[in-house]
Amino acid sequence: DWSSDVCSSDLQMVDTTDSNIDTIGRLNDRCRQGLDRTAKVMMTSACLATFTEDGTSALAVQIGIVDALRRCAFDPRDRERNRGEFEFRGQTVYFSIDYYDLAREYGSEDPADPTKTRRVLMMMLRGDL
């Protein structure tokens, strides 16, 4: 299980009450769908390089990967939806959403509150984990 391989130990523990976890899940969906203008969506250089080796432009790869990310489906039991994986050109791409304060220096004190939280979505390959 990939989610057990990655942790955000440098981030603060977050309130995971039922109502908060559902709110966090909805905010994470907005981040993945490109609807959160305050979020940063990033990928590792190794991930990008893997898909540009054949001469495909970096921009075309980024567009394709983000499109695949937006089609990612989740198990209904995964209410937070902050980690996952999807296939792109025969490779598994992993992603993780972390929650930071407004300056993106420390963990967010309340990831369920978009006025206090900035999301960073990182896409990577297995070797980047």
C-alpha cells in the first residue's frame, strides 16, 4: 500500500473529526480538479524527465499528467482523498496533497479551513518516494 510508504511527519497533526475529514476531502477534490487558485501543483524533475525522454515537450507532458490526475477515481471509503495513484503512459504516477500555512512554511493548523490553508499537490514516480 503506497500510502503507508509516505508520511508528512514534519506537518502538524490535523483534526480528523468526521465533519472536518469530509470538508478536507472536498477541498482536496477542488485542488486536484484545478479549482483551488491558491494550491500549487508540482511534479518531481525525475517524473517529468521520464515522460520527456522520447522528445515530448515538457508542457505536453504536464498537460497530460494533470489531465490524468483529474480523472483519478477514489474508493468511496477514502474520505480525505489526499494520496493516490494513476496510470500515465504505462507508468504509475503517485501523488500526495500536503497542508501548509498561508506562507507555505509550516503545517496548517486547520486543513478544513481554506482561509488558513494552502495545499501543495506533488506528483512523483515510485523512485521519488
